[in-house]
Amino acid sequence: MTVFALHTASNCRLFICFLVTFFCVGGLSCRSDISEAQYRFSVSWDFWEDNDSDEWVGMDVRLNGKSLGSRKVAFAKLDRLPVKAGEHVKLDMPTEPRSSPHRPGHCMSSFVQHWMAKGALVDWYEGGKKCRLYTITWEDFLIDGNYVENMDEVAWVVDGKRIGRAKELLAFVKQCAKENDLVIQILEPLDWRPTKFVDPGLTLGSLDGLDNWKGSRVYQITPLRQGEREGSSERGQGAKS
């Protein structure tokens, strides 16, 4: 089970203020220049996960309007979707209820990781409106066959492009902190399976600190691996995992 101990939200937000004031601009913009496209694949569902919803557990998932079945069955099929490099897939979901914390319907899934491994990207829609989205993951997390001890040691990937390590990721966070109403989905890599504590460092802690900052939201997307129960891989407090 992956375990993270995150900075408190207040400390993360104080650090973001520091980044906004003092850190050098890193050349990444939080505004997407991608225009509206014709999507070959559109994936949709009707519910958000709120830890107490039978509707979410059995919700129907659709591909181009046609049912793929319930979540677990449908998500396994989506893992094998024949996406192409450079292609954008539409995630079409209802607007997040703001009455209490929710997680997106695919919070426990791996299909986005599989798509991005093929060079595809996702566009995030809520209630028919396209949200400004960044999809973030990490790589180079093994050193001499051992997992890193601190997330500041990994290489960070934003929207399929490797941007660098801690310095570059913190510059990216600094840029995002200037923006409003972003959606950031943090993809846990498919082969990320440390067996002991990994320090979130400034990098992961600062990403989580963007949650509820100027209306932005941060979510973790965690693969549901064979033999694991839903919820067994959650990082803990911080981003809406």
C-alpha cells in the first residue's frame, strides 16, 4: 500500500505564496492553447464519488454514448482503447457537487495512464464546459533499483512532456498559482509500488497545496491493481485522491 504524509494545507499555501513572490518564471503557462476538437472518443458518466454513494459504485460508463457496463468492467475496457499519439480523448462528466468533498468518477482507474503511455491526452469537461486541465505524473523514481525517498528526486511529466525535476516542477506550480479554476489530475504511475514511506517533499506538497487555491482543484488518480481494495492506495490528506 502506498503511503504518503503530506504537508498541512496551510503550510502548502504559504509555500505557494512564496513561489509566486520569489521563484523565477519557468516558461510553462497554465493556459491551454488547445482549441475545441472533434473527438474520436468521448467517455462519460453521471456521478462523482463521495464515499457514500451506491450510485457511484454501480454507475454506467459510456463510450461515445454507448454503455460499456459498470465502472470496473468499463474501466478495464478503456485500458485497451486504441488511442493514437497526439489524440485527445474527451472525459465528459457532470459538474462537481460543491456541497461536500467529492472525487471524480475515475479516481480509482488506470485508463488515463494507459492512454498517456501511448501519447494521447485527455480533455476534462464538466456539465458540458471544458475545464483548464493539467495532467501530471512522475518518472525516474528508481535509483539503483530502489524507490526514491523523497518526491523531489523524481522527474516530473506535465501533459505528456517531461519538464524536469524539483526546480522545474516548482516553477510550474508558481505559474499555476497565478491562475483561477484549474483542474489538476495527478496520475500515480502504473508501476509505482513503494513498500515504505516516501516523503512528498516540496514538489508533491506544493501541488496538493493548489487544491482550493483560487478555485482550483487537485485530484489523484490511483490505479486499482489486482488484489487491492478500492481506497487501499490512497495517499492520505491533501489532494482529493
